[in-house]
Amino acid sequence: MDILKMHCFTLLALLCCGLTINAGPMQLSSSYSGEYGGGGGKRFSHSGNQLDGPITAFRVRVNRWYIVGLQFRYGKHWSDYVGGSSGDLEEIFLHPGESIIQASGKYKWYLRKLVFVTDKGRYFPFGKDTGTSFNAAPLYPGTVLRYISGSSGSVIDAIGFHWDTYPTHCSSCGK
């Protein structure tokens, strides 16, 4: 009986090793940075928008004190605008195949400053340089900003950054 148990255990061990060898190494790619800011506002997430393609443009509304509002274009489709209506609106278009690889800024109870850096070396600062600093970047190499989430009311209360690989299914996106 002990021989039978030993053979069963050996067979089970070989099967498990075979499954592990065939599965190959697990490739991790998605990560999250945040949430930076205060606890107020209404929750938002652009998680569904990433299905339209990579981030290709964004709009940032800023007043004297805060980042007031945000809107991102995924592929060729704009997300819903989040935030308030005061201040000046700036619109940035990324070059074909260009991606955001870092986001930093400052916050107190609300988002005060926001800076995006792209893989083409471009740098886009918005807002006021006061508050607690943050620096958000992906955990895994070769990954980019895929979408944002957070909370907003009359300004952006808080923001989080979701990173993953550049989508390969977007044939018209240029990368």
C-alpha cells in the first residue's frame, strides 16, 4: 500500500510540474498609483473608456488654485468631462503612438497641480505648485497610462492612475 501511495504522489508531483512548466512565467503588466487628494466629490472611473483605445489627447481645466476638471480622449472618443466649469481649459493632443509614462503633482484637500510626462520626452504642467507632492509611475516596464479614476465636484477632489501595456488591438492608433 505504501508503494501505491508513493507512486500516486510521484505521478501527482510530475503532473503539477508539467503544468507549471507548460504555463510559463506569468507576465504582470497592470498597476495602480493613487489615490491622491481629498475624500470629497463624486466617484468617477474611465475604466470602460480604455476599450476605445489608448489615450490620444486630454483636456485640463485650471483656475488660480486648483485643477478644476479633466477629460481624456481614448482612441477617437472623448470620455465624459469630470469636474467644474471655472477657469481656463487647455487641450493637448499626443503624437501618434505617444503615451503618458509618468504623472506627478500636488494636492491638499483638492488636486492643486498635475504634470504629465510622455515617452517622447514631452512635459505638460498644470496648476499651482503648493501642497503635498506625489509621483505616479507604472510598476512594470513597457507600461503606460491606460485610464484615470478619482472623485470630483466643482474641482478634482482626488485622482488615481491605472497603468498597463499599450493596446495592440487599436489598428488606427499609430503605434
